Amino acid sequence: MYGSKAWTPAVSPKGVASPKARSEASLLAQRRRHMHPSFLHMGPAALCITCLLLVGFMAVLYLSQVGQVVAANHQLQDIRNEQAALERQNQDLVDILTREQSPAYIAEQAQKMGLGPIDPKKLWVVQVSHLQEMSQGMDLPCPLWGFNHNYPVGGC
């Protein structure tokens, strides 16, 4: 029922460790070895090559980021230039609108078309007597259709 291993102590009476104790000690040593970074166990040439590769990789990443920043800066500059051009165009249009809405400009354009101010003495006023308001739904001539149609006032 009991094997010989069950009765064997971990340390023999002479001070020599049993195979079980040695395997536990070697397992702990292996665990400690795995905790150390692997680059400490490299030779100087391998460590130098690894460092150069890492520095090269970091340089490529840096140059990539710089390229992206330069491209973004160029786009930002283009957008700012476009904004400035649109602001100038907007100001030009506001100036044109202000000038064309001025009374002096309107009078000048009317005079160019042959219109001019009317002398109040030559002004004719037509008075219509017996004027009545039209009610909705009356038969009215429609200028678009050319015949009488019952449509509401204001549209046909």
C-alpha cells in the first residue's frame, strides 16, 4: 500500500538533497532566470545590432510622423488661404451691394435707362369712383387661361 517514495524524507540524513528537492530547487532557479530580460544574455554584437535596429525603427516612425505633420500643415495653410480669399470675396460683394443700394446709384442707373424725376406739375392723378372690393369665388377672367374661371382672388 505504501511505496518507497512515501517514506523517503526530502533531505537525507547525510545532508544531501533528495531528487525531489533538487527538482524543486531547479524549478525555482528556472523561474528566476525567466524573470530576467533576454537582452542581458545577448552577446555584445547581437546587442549592438538589436539597438541599431531599434534606433532605425524609431527613426522611421519619427520621419513618418514628421511627414504627416508636414502634410497636415500644408492642408491647414491651403484652408487658411481659401478662407482669406472667401473673406475678400465676401467683402467685395458687400461693397457692391452697398453701392448698388445707394440712392445715388439707383438714380444714376435710372437716368441711364432714360428715366428721370417727374415734375409734380405734370403729374396726373387718376381717381376711380365707386371702387368695390372683390369677393372670393367670383367668376373672373384668368390671364393665363384666357377664359372665365372660378378661382380665388390672388391666383388663377
